[in-house]
Amino acid sequence: YVPKENFGNIEHVINLVDRLRKNINTKVLVVDDSSTSRNLCRALLDVCNFQVIEAVNGQEGLDLINSDNEIRLVIADHYMPIMDGLTLVKEIRRKFSKSALPIIGLSGVGGATTSAYFLKAGANDYIHKPFLVEEFYCRVSHNIENSEYISTIKEMSEIDYLTGICNRRSFFKFGEKLFSQQQRSGATMVAAMIDIDEFKNCNDTYGHIVGDEVIKDVADLLASRFRKGDVVSRYGGDEFCLLCADMKPEEIKHVFDSVKDDIDNKIIKVGEHEIFVTVSIGVCSTMMPSLDEMVLVADKMLYDAKDSGRNQVSY
Ligand code: GH3
């Protein structure tokens, strides 16, 4: 598959290999019924420290993908028995987006037509056999890098940088999903708005950097107190918004009163400072027609809690 002259620019290949070596143990699945082709891909990927797994047809490849969530790239041949490469690509795309699991089609038959078929089916890229080693390494590295960039950007757009919990954008993304689920099942969801009391004083007394640590500590406490399926977000500044699914009506008061008390009793240690803060909480425990309305009611209840003297929960 690799004509001799392709090794002409050895420096170029070495540079590519060096770049790819950082992908130590990154898992690549090679799906091809030809052992010669699989062995060649394995040999090239081995040089770069990839962890290579192999399948001899599309069905075997699909089974491996469904049982192993660490596969980061799929290289798929076109013609294979049992399940061909195009069907495999379409099957993978039912579950994984192009950024979640990149696929490179690989074939020696059909030229531009096969390339178009692969791309149309949902492959990210295509390599025609025989290929240049440089092209193989470039396409492998582009596809892995792009997938990593997208997952970093996705994480940055959903996670609050300071606290590591959901930000306001992902609060609504996950919240809308939870709201629809709860609506369908007829269960009641609880929305709560939590705001640190007189936080401006904390910043004025200890400075913004200490203030940041206080926000982080409150976020950690909230994240640890609610279940995995609940949404705990930093709504903005010193304000947090929560959605809790499947909470029994009789436990609502106990849960939020104890969160308020735990924050009240917590000593937040930052450097030589020992800081105490309190929070006010507004709770909406009636299922409203929309998530926006639930947040609005929780916010209104938060204002009640503030107006009534702070360090309390309004239901
Ligand atoms: P209240 O009890 O009425 O809510 O009083 P408050 O002082 O908390 O009032 P307010 O909510 O208006 O003030 C919030 C302060 O939080 C003002 C703002 O400078 C500060 N703040 C917002 N975001 C951050 C942040 O990321 N880090 C730090 N340290 N401070 C922040």
C-alpha cells in the first residue's frame, strides 16, 4: 500500500510522528477485513503510541464501539462481509456525533465516489489506498485534534470556570430536559434560587480573590448535597440555581432548611481567614407550565427571603 517514494520526506514524517506521540494510549479502532491493511494501519499507529484495536467487519466494529467508550477514532474500510463500512458509519452516527467519535473511511476501490459516499454517510474524512504515510498521519492527527478541540469548547461553554458546576447556559440545557421528563412522568420538580447574603461585604473585607474561594466553597457544598440527576448551577455572581427531580413533598423543607443551616455553620478557611457566610433561598415546589416560570417563582421567593431578614428559606 505504501509506495517507496512516499518515504521521501522522512523529516516531515518524523515531525508528524513526534506530534502524534503525545496521544499515548489513545484508542483507535481499525475495521477492515484485509489483514494486510489492518497490519499496515496498526504498524503506523503503533509508532505513535496509539492503542490499536481491530475488527474484521462492521458488525464486530460496532460491537466493540458499544462496549468500549474509550475509542477516540475509527478507521473503516468500505467492502467487508456481514456489515460494510458505509453501514457501519451510519450505525455509529445514530449514537455518536462527528465530534464525539470521528471516523475516517478507507478504501482502494471507487476513488472519488467512495470518498463522497463515506462523507455523505457521516464519516469525517477519507483516505484512498494506497496512501502516503504523511497523508495518513495528517488525517489521523487532524481528526483527533479537532475532536479534542470541540470537546474542550463544549466543556467551556457548559461548565462555570470558577466553580466547576453548570453555568447558566447549561442550567437551561439540562434543566429543559429534566423539566420535560418530569412533566411526562407527572412528577413534581423543585426549583431553588440561592444567593449568598451581603456578599459584597465579604469582597470588601477580604478582597475578590478570597471572595472567589467563598463562592467555590458554597458551590462545592451545594454540589455535594444534591443527587447526580439534579442540576446545580452558578446562575451568576454569588447566585446559584438548582433543579431537583423526584423530591418527595415531605422532604423539600428538610432538604433546603438543612442546606441553609449547613452553610450557616460552615467555617470557610481561606489562608489565615476564617469566614462565615449565610445564604437566602427561594423555593418553587409547584410544577409550573414552563421552566422559566419555575425559575421566576423561585427568584421571587428569594426576594421574600432577603426582605424577611436573610439567612432563611422562603417556600
Ligand atoms: P444581598 O444579600 O442583598 O444579595 O447582598 P449582596 O452584597 O450579596 O448583593 P449583590 O448580590 O448585589 O452583590 C453581589 C456581589 O458579588 C457584587 C459582585 O461584585 C460580587 N461578585 C459577582 N461575581 C463575583 C465573582 O465571580 N467573584 C467575586 N469575588 N465576587 C463576585
